[in-house]
Amino acid sequence: MEEAGPEVQARVRASFDKQGLMEHLGARLTRISPGCVHIELPSRPEVTQQHGYFHAGATSAIADSAGGYAGFTLFGPDSSVLTVEYKINLLAPAEGDYLEAVGTVLKAGRTLTVCQLEVFAVEGDRRTLVATGQQTLIQIEARAER
């Protein structure tokens, strides 16, 4: 899979770095391609629930951001992105060394963009699909980010 161009990479990384939640969770961007973004979340007690699995909120948050940034890679330089809606199905308890969220654009439009969301639990060489979903994004005029 090809990497996004340097301008797109810089724009996505700059925006991602301003997300307080992603920083708080310890999430990191690992791949930025046109229409596809990967985000990893290392396992640590702060992102788990009472049974020791990754919390559904953390799983959903990285899925939402992966899809949002996947869409953002296809948007113009004077635009920004907001999630309009998303639905996620949790398929299995999420446990492992880290989670990998993959957002992939299914249909890019002038205003609305639809993405597929997948989250995998990774432990050693084993990669298990633990969540899947779909998301709708809206392309908006860029405004100053905080």
C-alpha cells in the first residue's frame, strides 16, 4: 500500500497530535495512505475494563480516529473533518499486546465520506478481528484547531 504524500502526512500528523484523547490513551499513527489510516494502541491498565480487556470506549475511539483520518487524507488542504455518525460491533474480547485500528474509505464524496472501521487485537504473531464498523464523515471548511 502506497504512503500518502509528504504534505498529507504532515497535515494528518499535525491534526492527530492535537487530539488530547489520542495522547491520553497513548495511541499512535502507524500508517497514512491515501484513503487508509492505521492507529495502534498499546496495552496498559489505563485502557482496560474490569476483566482486563481493552475497554470498548478505547477500542471505539481509535476506530473513529482511524476512519476520520482515512477520509481526511482525501480531503483538500483547506478542509477539515468531523464524524457525523458511526456504528461499531464488538466481535470478541479485545486482549493482546496492542490494538490496531484500520480506517478505510469506502466512498469519498464532496460532502460526505463513508469509511469501514476494523480493529484487531495483536499478540505476538496472532492478529484477531475484535471490532468492525462503518462511519460517515463530513468535510468542512478548515478552522483553527486548538
